[in-house]
Amino acid sequence: MNSVMKTQIARFQNGHLEYIEDLVVMEQPATIFINREELVTLLCSPMGFEYLGVGFLVGEGLIKKREDLSSIQVISDTGLIYLETKNQNEIAKILFGKRIITTGCGKGTSFYHAMDSFQCRKIDSNVCISAGSLKMLMEKFHQSSVIYRTTGGVHGACLSDGKDMMFFHEDIGRHNAVDKVIGEAFLKKYDLNDKILVTSGRISSEILIKAGRVGIPIVLSRSAPTGLSVELAKKLGITLIGFARGNRMNVYSEHHRIKE
């Protein structure tokens, strides 16, 4: 399914009017079912549904390892994602009485309170990377953001080993993009304890919690973090980096992982 569509627009520029064809991003609801029960509906870009569904479950702490999943079925045309797990009774207990909190504008959907993150295991990783390598990584990240450069209407996320981008996804929602890269890594059984999560969007507490649940030690963005995400990063042992632009970046926690 295409992620962009053509539309006719009237463009006013320097006092002149012209009629041109432009590209805009596609948006579609995707509904996740877990063990035949409807879980949540997300607004997303119509691609990577399988990774989105799995990454969402991983980010919410509903599944811990690849073996927890028994089947995955995606109907792309209608955005339906059916996931079956082996620990059905356990998941039913976790979800019982939970209130789904949804927010607009491509923001996150969550079952947890932010303080639940303190139950995550503090990350103990010996990974170390130079500031120069992070700069080059951000350059590769921007070069790969094709849909963003075409439309300006998506966020990007990637997982990197510090040299190469291993998994990269774009989506109208920054949380969705993160879920997709985490979901792909999860399905392919990658250890994330020495990896870097790169995101184009603001680093919120939800993003930090997603990273903490899967053991990612470094989170990097060209945008700003929130105050709560900084607090969480310190408690979870995550190196949080914001405003990574050109030759500068701000390291808010665990700066020992960054070499000059």
C-alpha cells in the first residue's frame, strides 16, 4: 500500500498563484486484536502493520520474548492486526480493568502510568560511542527520511549499532515509528542492549519507557526531551541526547557513554 498520495493544490508564493500537483502522506486506522479481543486502534501510516502491532505489545510490556507470540495475521487493506499469544490468561489479567488513554495528533496510546517505568530493570550496558559517530548517524538518518523530505508529514525512527542503521521506519506518529523499529527487531530476535534508538520527534516519557522495556541504552533525537523523560532516563540508566544538530548535542543523562 502506498504511503503518499497526489493532490492538486493552489500555491501562493511571492505574490503569485499557481496550481500544482503535490504529495501528502496517507493516514489510516489500524486496529490491534490480541487473542481475538480488540485491544486498541491507532492512526498510522499504512505500512509495517506487523511491526507496529508487535512493537506496541512489546512497548506495553505485554510480551517479553519472540516465543510469546504464536501467530500474526495482518489484513493491510482494512488495517486489522491479529496477534495470538501463548500466555493468554496472563495477558487477560494484565488488561483487566485497564483504561486505554488515547491522544490525538499522532501521539501515543498507553495502558500504563509513567511511574510504572520504575519497575523496569535499570539498564547496565557498556556501550560507548563518540560524538562524531553520533553526528554521522544523524546524517544517515536524515538521508534515509525519504517520505519526510517528500511530504514533511511524518516522523522517523531507527535502531543502530552505532555505525549502520539496522531498522528504519517512518510514520505519521512518532510513537508508531518507534514501535515499528522495536517490533521488527523483536521479531528478528535482536539484542538491543548495545543499540541506539534514533527518533526525529520530541522525546517524551512514553518513548523513554518503550526504550527502557527493551533495554536500549542510548536514545538520540534532533528534538527536545520533556522534563519527565529526563527524570526517567536517569532512573533507568539511559543516555538521553537531544538537540543533535550539526556539531552540537545536549546529553541529559549517563554522559559517560559518549566519548569526545
